[in-house]
Amino acid sequence: MRRTCELPTKPRGPAVLATGLGGWGDLSAAARSPQPVAARTRSGGGRNRRRSGLRLDRMEKLKELLHRSENRICADCGAPDPKWASANIGVFICVKCSGVHRSLGTHISKVLSVTLDKWADNEVDSMIEIGGNSQANAIYEAFLPEGYQKPHPDSSQEEREKFIRSKYELQEFLKPSLRIVSHQSSDSGKHAGSSKSEIGMIEFIGILNVKVIGGTNLAIRDMSSSDPYVVLTLGQQKAQTSVIKGNLNPVWNEELKLSVPREYGPLKLQVFDHDMVFKDDLMGEAEIDLQTTINAAAAFGDPGLLGDMQIGRWLKSEDNALVRDSAVVVASGKVKQGMALKLQHTESGELELELEWIPLNM
Ligand SMILES: [Zn+2]
């Protein structure tokens, strides 16, 4: 297979985001420029005395952002003069809302004081990149139901908490494509029929690293155990783990790599029992919806510029295999998604995976 040179250009997320990235070029340049020697020198007290020009520049940008009229009211309740911010979400918030944000945990919202806290460079960068309350709310409140009453400055703690959890933790008001609950399994065969010649022309939009961590309570296919291995199928591509002999709770920790074409369907996962004599028996299967991950990554842009944060969530539902909701997060500049799947078409078994999505359009 070969990759054509016509890779998509960023960002392919919601139009609303694309319009908000006016400062992108400047920001990227600033974030990537080497740090001045003063900032890199670890010896003595010089580091604290002489703050680099780049840092001051960043903090000035943050202040500038805070003083924009849209950021003069709390992103969640509209209280005037917010003094707090969620650095990873990119919103300025009031003290009351900041308390709720803090209770969500830093993996969802990293709360900092605009005036009191020391900000890391990537925290400032992610605030600037998201662009303030209007931009963030255009994402997180894109599909606020008509007539929905947002909390106001005097709302009760319960009301405030309910809204903030729905908005950021459950991400209920995101654009539907960013919060896909289930996937029609009829889509599964949609792209599988491509002929060999078409394969040569496929444009890949990214690489998916799938770490197959392990299985629990898998089905018995031999006398008293099974020799399981996992097969992943994406369109015409297949990848498989090694066989683990006689184990219903196997640990693989194997990473499988797949290229993801522009027209992708669900990732299919199958567990088989290796059989020396007969055809290998199916021990269960599951489908993984990649849209949540890929759309969320496209919407939020270069993960290398974002702090650790949740950017999407594939919700458990009756017609998908999830054991629990699966969050798409940025962790150390990478887009990751852990998930536990209940195997279908079998009597028992769960499988644990971790996906890493590497877009090729960054
Ligand atoms: Zn507030």
C-alpha cells in the first residue's frame, strides 16, 4: 500500500473552530521557538529572577485574552469579572463555578487562578489556542437544547453542578459527531468491498496504534481452556496478536498498527482460539467506533499544543460493546483512548485496549 501526497489540511473539525483559529500561525511559531538560554539554565537562582521574554509575552497574551469582552463574564453562569480559568478547557470562570470544575478532576478541568497561580507555558498556549469563552462555548454548547436554562450568577450549587457536569464531563451539548453514542453496524461492510486496485489509491488520514492489553474471563473452546489471539480488521487491513496458550485471562500488551483511510468504517475486533487440527474457533467479537476519536482530535487541533485534557467521549449504550464510557483524552501531547469491551456473540469475556490516534494532517 502506498500513501498519496494529497493529505487533508487542518483543521477538519467543526467550522466554528476553523474560524476561531486566526492566531494559529503566530501561536504555533511562538510555541515551537527555542526557549531563551535564561529559561533553560537550571543553575542558581537566575531562572526565577530573569523570566524570559517569551514567557512574559505568553502571560501578556493571556491577560489580553482575559480582557476581551467575551471573557469578562463566566463561561458557565455569566457572573461578571471571572478570576479563574480552566486551562485545558480554555474558559474563564467565576469562583463558584471554579469549585465545581475542580471537583471534576484535573483530567477533565485544570483550574488555575488568573492572578495567583503560576501557569505553565503549555497551559497558556492551550488557553490562547482555544481562544476564550466564545470559542469554547461554541464547542461545548454547540447543541444546547432550545430553551435550556443555563445557570445564572445566583444559581444554586446543585444547578451549577448539574450544568457543568453535563457540559464538560458528559459533553452532552457537543456537536453530535463529537459525541457518538453508537454506531450502526450496517456500516461495517460499507468500505470492505473495495477492490485491490482501489487500495493503491487510498488516502490515509492517520495511524491507529491499538494496544491490546488483555482479556478476562474469556470463553472456553478446548477441553477446559482456550489458546486465544486477537485479530483486528479495518477495511482490507488485518493485524493480529500472538497466541497465548491455555489462558482465559491472557495478557498481551501488544501494540498493533493500522493505517486509517479517509473513508473508514468501524474497527472490528475478533478473538479466536488457536486450534492445531481444526479451524480456529471464534471466542467473541466487538466493533469499535473510531469516529468519536478521530472527530474529536480534528476538532481540537494539534495535541502537541494542548495540555492534558478530555476531548471526547464514546458513550456506552445498548448497541455498542463498551463496558463503560470511554474517554478520548490528550495525554502528554498524544490522543489516547482506553476502553473495555464486552465480547459479543459468545458466552463470556471482556477485552481491554488502549488506542492512540496519530493524525497525518498535523
Ligand atoms: Zn460561574
